[in-house]
Amino acid sequence: MEHKREIIDFINSKTSLEILQKIDEIHPVDFLEALTGSDEDPLSILEKLPDDYIAQLVDHADDDEKYGLLTLFSENRKQHIISEMSSDELVDLLGSIGNAEKDAIILSLDQDDANEVNELLAYDPTSAGGIMAKEFIAIHENMTVNATIEFLRDMAPASETPYYVYVLDQSHVLKGVVRLRDIIVSTPETPIKNIMIENIITIPVDMDQEEVALIFEKYGFMAMPVINDLGIMLGIVTVDDVMEVIRDEYTEDMFRLAGLDEEEKISGSISKAIKSRLPWLLVNLVTAILAAATVSLFEATIVKIVALATFMPIVAGMGGNAGTQTLTMIIRGIALGELTFENQKEILRKEIAIGLINGLCLGLVVGLLGYYWVGNLIFGLVIGLAMFLNLVVATISGYFVPVLLKKFKIDPALASAVFVTTVTDVLGFFFFLGLATLTINYLV
């Protein structure tokens, strides 16, 4: 908190020139935290900051706070701040507000910027086109290193990232990429075509953002070019955008596995939380009723052998845990592209082997426990065999449920847990109580 207080005190105690000279030393995230924790009027602090820094604050703010920061300023100042934002940052802002506010901002842009923004808005927001930026440095292959350096002096400050210089032909088709290091160490007269890299890894404009993140993870680039079907370069995706994608996708999967809406926040309203959670609790209630209905089929057996009620939760619970383990690994494999058509049979065989071995081990342990608890060898065999069967089924369902959901274009993280839990509960009770019914003459 002292660090946050120091930031606010610094802004309050310095002149505009002193702030301008030092503000770049304060990361926008730290500034936003300081502003949130301060009791002072936000505008009295923000109005002392330069437009480009406020644009960074808007970009780093949460989606539901971006436009709120802008509305603190006059229309004239707001337009200056917007003009400092890159195209992808501006699209993120527009995606967080209503149509009326969106149209007003687009109308305030000059024609070129408006065209760029409208082009980006036309793409699926979860595709490469939806997260790319239009600000990149492009040159022609017939330029020399010296001419390129002169060009960079003018263009680099306005680009999204100056790490790579892209080489395009007259039709804007991507021909190669040049690293800044190669430009610096080459002689001034060296043609760009002699030092450019022609074997370029590109991103199709319609590629899903999760696949884009996997490519970045694989190659470790700071930025990658986005092209259309004709090879024309449309923009770039930068590593900071990919980090946001990874964070959002992880949050979405984590929430969906728990049956929550990814839009729910810990500080949100009670009504939104209920709207997010209640539907999935109702779905879980239906699955619980199915499990209860299975148990009701064997009421006569349970009445005769009360010890069955003691061990029922063990069989169902262990099956649910085993299914969740497999389910988690398969969903992760799907998300990271590790589960492919080529290796899916091998993965299935591996998971079945794990289910068999775990089932044998746990079946033996719970069988011995059942034998000593009840004092009946047949009871131990029944509970042990039921445990074995349920763990095998749990492993198989943990594999097939997310794979089949993915095949039918349903997010595996959204519904897999419900189906797997239902399978392990219903079949766990069925195996245990069914075997007990078949051997009841030896148990009573």
C-alpha cells in the first residue's frame, strides 16, 4: 500500500513536465492499482497525465472499466486519448461497450483509422483477425539497410512492435521478415532481400485464438504475421495479446468445469451469481436424481444388508475422482493440441491400463476393508469388484466424454464433468448394489 501511496503522492507533488519525464517508469498496472486504492478524485489525478499514458491505462484496465476511464474526460481530450491507442486496443475497448457508444467513437476517428477498426470488428473476436493489430512495419525487398534504418526512424514509434520488419511485394504479399539485429549488424548498402528470412511461420486470419496461443508457445516469438488465403499480410499478433488469450481461456475452462459463467466476478452482484450458478446446480440435481433412482431399485437389498449404505459413497466417490483425473488430462490435451488423431488410440490404451491397475489396487484395499468391517468374505469380494469395475468405467468415460463433445463442437470443459459424474455415480451404485443382490444369499 505504501508503494501505491507513493505513486499518487508523486503525481500530486510534481509539475506536468516532471510527470512527463518520469511517468514511463510507472507501469500502467501499478498506476491503476494505486488509483483504485486512492480516495482522491480520479480525474484530478488522471488529468495531469499525458494522452499516450492514459491510452495505456485504458488498455490495461478490465473490460468493464475501460470506457469508464474515458468518460472522465472531455470529448476533445477523449479523442486525443483514442488517437493514441493501437487498433487492437481500440477494438478491445469497443467490444466492451454498447452499440451507441461504439458508433460515436468510430465516427470520431479519421477515415483511415475508422476503416481499420471496422475491418478488425468484422472478424470473429476469438480468431487471429479479432486479436491482431494493424500497426506493423513493412518494407520492400529492394530497399537497402541504410534506407530501411531511415524508414524505421519515422515509422517505428507508431508500430505495435518494432522487433520485426516485414518484407512485402507490391501486392502486399508477405515475402520475408528481417530482425532488427540483422539490420544493425549489416553494412548500409546491403539489400534487404539478402538478409531477410523467407521461411516464415504465419498465422491464418481465421485461426482460433487458442491455436494461435499454441503456436506462440511452440516457437517463442514476440510477434507473428497474420495473412489471408492469398498470402497478403493483414496485421500482427503480439505476445502480450496471446498472454491475455491464455489467461482468458484458462479462466473460462476453470469456471466451466465448476459450472460457472466466466463473466462472474468475486465482487459481482448476488443476482448475477445466482444466474451463473443456479442452472448448473439444477442440472446436477437431475443427475443426482438419476443416481438416487438407481439406488431405489435395490431398496430391498439395502434393507437386508445395512452395511451396503456405508460403502455406497466410497464406490461412487472414488469413481468420480478417477473420472475427474482422466477428464482433466484429456481436456488439457485437447486444449494444448497434445491429443491428436494419430495418438488418440495410444492415449486410450494408456488410460485404460491406468484404470485397470488403479481399479485392482483400490479394489483390493476396499475389499479387505469390507471383509474386516462386515466379517464376510463375499461382501469384501462384492465391494472390491464394484470398485474395480467403476474405476475402469470412470477412466473410459473420462476419455470419451470430452472427445465426443469436441467432435460435436461442444466445449468439453462446459459439460464433461456433469456427464462423467453421472456415469460414475449411476454405474457405481448399479455395480455395487447389483452384485450384492446377486449374492444376497451369501451376505445375509
